[in-house]
Amino acid sequence: MNSTTDAEAILRGVLDQWKAAVDAHEPALVASHFTQDAIFQGLHPYSVGRKGVADYYDSQPLGMTTAYRILETRRLADDLVLGYLSVDFSFTDRPTLGVNLSVLVQRAHDDWYISHYQVSRID
């Protein structure tokens, strides 16, 4: 694999698990895909650590689902991949919310975890 293909495969490995946990409304499982000290910025004030991630996703409505598209990747180091994505959060009772998402995924203990997550609204 070339570095772009490799970086995208790494991102998809983590983000597919994140998506499945979000779609199933499993906040603790969502949080398990983040590092212990992850910096997390959703559409509410930021948090640090898995508890903040779990609390954030626990506050999301049942039936919320995600669809993402990777726009850019960068392999910053052997154990660090940057991703820039377009993400649609769909709801059962309101219009879909499209956002841009930047993530940094980091290898730890032979697996990959999200260490930084920042959402920005599309205006």
C-alpha cells in the first residue's frame, strides 16, 4: 500500500468502529475508540478523556446515525494519522446535520485510537 492508501485504511478501521457504536447508541463503546486522554470537541464545550466522550454521545438522541467521507489524510508519523472528513449526522425527528471533522488517530498497544476529535459546522 502507498502511504495515502495506508493512512485511509487506518482511519477507516477506527472510524467504522466509531460509526457502528454511534449508530447503536452505545456511548461507552464509542468512548472506547478514543485514547484515555483524548481531546474531544463536538458541538458542545470540549472535554478531555473517555468520560467526556461517553457523556457527549449519551446526550445524543436515540436513532442518530452517521455517514462519513474521508476528504484528506496525512501520515504524520508511524503511529499518527490525521484525517479530515465530511460527516452527516442523521436524526429521526429533524434534518441531517452536516459537519467537517478533523481527527488524529494514534497507535497504542497494537491498535489505533482517536486522540483528537474536532467538529466544525458547515455554514
